[in-house]
Amino acid sequence: MKRIFPYPLLFVTAIVFDRVAISITQIDPEQSLRSLFVLLFLGMVALFTLQRFVKDWQRADFTIFMAALLFVLYKPLYRTIVWNFPQQADYLGIALIPLLGWLYAVVTSRKLWRFIRKPAQLTYYLNLVCATLLMFQVVRLGEGFYARSASKNGLTAVPALTEEIRLEGDTRPDIYIIILDGYGRRDVLQSIYGYDNSEFIGGLEKRGFYIPTKNHSNYIQTTYAMASLWNFDYLQPWAPPSDYGQYILQPIQNNRAFELLHDAGYTTVSFEGALSYTQIYNADVYLTNSLPLNKFEALSLVDTPLEPLSNIFDLKIPVPTYKTHRTRTLYKFDALKTVPNAVPGPKIVYAHFLMPHPPFVFDRYGAVLPQRQPYKLWDDSETAGGAEEYRQGYREQVTFVNGKVLQAIDGVIANSKTPPVILVMGDHGPASMFHFDIDAPGCVWERTGNLYALRLPGHLNDGALYPTISPVNTFRVIFNAYFGAELPLLEDRSYLAASQYKAEIKDVTNSRDSLAGCAMPGGQNPADE
Ligand SMILES: [Zn+2]
């Protein structure tokens, strides 16, 4: 009896534990429980069903084990396809399924099984292998839990609040935070991209937005920019032994703005995003157009047969692909308009668009642009085929985004009972000539030159808004204007900080308008304008 121990179940458990150990600093391990339970349940059902037919536990075990093994094997094969044939990856990925199916039929066939002289020995051997594998994963997981608990009370990017803030007011407007990732300031688009943005800016102004002209972003990477915006404060540098992921993620997921507004009776609303730091998981209302999978489950389905299947047959699995990227973007633009009616009462709404940021997936009319590279979200001067290709893609996508954003804003304003506060902002500027190198960053002027547009009904001309306003002061201004918070404004500064330099934050406030590292196409100098 002991030799027919169901080792496929050990194997499946080891695979799940492996995924948990990999993601433990970013994702709560509890998120894996549903997957583990479902997989073990399915494994058992399959095992017992098979046993009824073959009447041989050893063969049933082996057959289920091979299925799990081939499922694991799919991942590196599919990755190889994606890297070598990104444009055909979906169809090749699907073609791989019957191919592995055929291999499975061969290795689990009765013919081959008869070939095995001592099945008991094979079972014993696989028991040993799977048990060892599981033990190894348990140790890894233990280490992960230990590191997690050690860093739990560690340093986070935002220091604790020193003053108590109470939000009190009668108006209580809805607040919309719309981030257009990498959207540059008007003069940056004009000088570097040869792109005249005045129609869009005029459109925002017509809708009651204030648009400063001498503004800069506070940070040059999304994580830092968002942590600072949400907590209306500058960030302290990371230091060991705290976990870097938690250091930067905690201040976003449990941010001051959401907490204060929630305490003041607001409903917090977040849209699903591609990245952990472009969405807020524990918002009161979490809006998504994909299946209600948790982060662990979504991540576990990456590079499985479900990825190409979801792409072709629109299964709505949030795997990181161009298809998901486009669908999610379109969904968010459309759904924004319906939020005023769908969510009753005062609300803070967060929609983060990874646009006009690369990858450039839409042309100006919203048509799908073909891609030559596997899906990734990296953004710097090396992103596409050099600066000129970056600019070309950027111009197309930004034109598309402009139209979509104005439509969404019109919907939000029309459906809101109280005139809403709306921020439309690039978390930083674009990067056709910028690299993530603190000592040689390229064009800092481009990267810190972000779009900033704030609609603050009733406060357009009372001095609350000013030409150098930066993201860090956004919630200070909003809380002062409507909730009597009397928060002091901070100096509008800019810093180079990036995940590549964890412990270093470099002040570039005094050099951010220098054009060092900025080669203007056509040789025009923006300072001359
Ligand atoms: Zn960004």
C-alpha cells in the first residue's frame, strides 16, 4: 500500500509551493490556497477515475504524473517560441498543445507501460523524487516566510504621518485620478516629438482644467511617482534589511489618500492594472474586465497553454500580453464614464493607463499596431528601435489617447451630480532619450517634463493652483480646497530614483531644465521658443 502513495499530488503541491516561494515578497501566500485546493481536488478525481478504468494504481499514478510534468514542460517551450517568433506565438503556442498531447499519449500508452518490467520500482523511485522535491520547496517556503516576517515591520518609502489630518467639508466632490503613464509636458512634446498638443490642452482647459506650464514630475519611475502622489510626501531611500518590494509597494497599496478619504466616508475605487503598483487591490470597488483571478492565479497562468488560448479565444485571463494590454485599456476608457452612476456616494477613483508609455499598440485611430518583440512594459531610449521609432510610435499612441481621455472626461462630468475633481497626469515624461542610469541618465528634461492637468471646481482662479505645481502637492491642494486640511505645500522638487538603484535617491531639481543629453531633432532648442 505504501508504494502506491499518490506522488502526482506531491508533485503538484511542490509546483505550487515553488510559485509561492518565487512571489512571496510581492504576493500574499494565502492567495495560492484556492489554486492548490482546486489542483489537488482535480488530481484526486482524475486519479480515482483513471483507476476505475485501468485497475492499476501504479499506472494511474504514472499517467497523472506525466500530465503534470508535460504541463510544466510547456512553459520553457512556449517561452522559446515567444522569444523567437513573437508575432506567431499565439498560433504556435496552440499548435504545441496537440504535439505535447501526442507525446503524452505515447508515454502513457499501454504498450509502453508493459515495457516497464518492475512498475513497483518506478513508483518507488518517483515517490522518492517527488517527496524530495516537495521537501526542498517546503524549506524554500520557510525561508520566504521568515524573510517576509522580518521585513514586515521594516522601512517603507513613506515616513509615518507626523500630524493628524481630518477631512471635513460640505462639498465632498468625487475625485478622479487618471494617470496617463509617460505623458509629457506640452513643450517637451513640441520640441522632442515635433508634436503639437495644443488641441488636447485646449480641450482640457475648456472642460475646466488648470494646466501649469513650468511643472515637473517629482520622480522618473512609476513606482516612486505613485508612492509619492498617493501619500503627498517625498520618499525616503530604501535600506536593508527591509524587503525592497514591500518598501515601495506598501505605501501604494495602503496609501494615506485612500485611507483618509475612506475614513471621511468616500468609497475607494480602483481599476485592475497590469502591474502591482498601478492598481490598488483592497479598494472598496475593484473594477476589471477579466476573470476574477487573484494575483497569484493570474501569474501562475503565464506561459501555460491558457495564455495563447486566452489571446485567440478571448478567455479574459489577465495574462501579460499585447491583447490583454489593449483590451484592458479600452475597457477602462469606457468604464470610467459609467463610474459616477455605478458607484453611489462620494468616491475616489483611480484609473492608471500604461499609455502613451510603450509598448505602442494603437495607431492614432485605435487600429492595432503589429509588434516585433515579445510583450514587455519597459520604457527607456532602448525600448523600441531607437529614439526615432520611439517618437513615431509615441505620436500615434498619444493622439489616440487624447481623444479617448476627453471622451471619458465628458462622460464623467456629464454623469456626476457634484462637479468632480479630476487629475489627468503623466507620472513622469517620456523616454526617447532617457535611460535608467543615475550617473548618465540622458535627457532628464524630457523625463521630468510631465503633463499635469487638475480640475478643481470653484478654485480655478483663487491661487490654489500655480505654474510649478508637481504631483506631490496634488492631494495637499485638494484636501486644503475642499476639506479644510490646511496642509503646508512642499517644495516642487525632482529626484532620480529607480528600482535599479534601491538605496540611492538623487536630487536633480537644479539641473532638470538643463538640455544636457537632449539631442533635439532638427536641432531646435526649446529654450529659444
Ligand atoms: Zn510611469
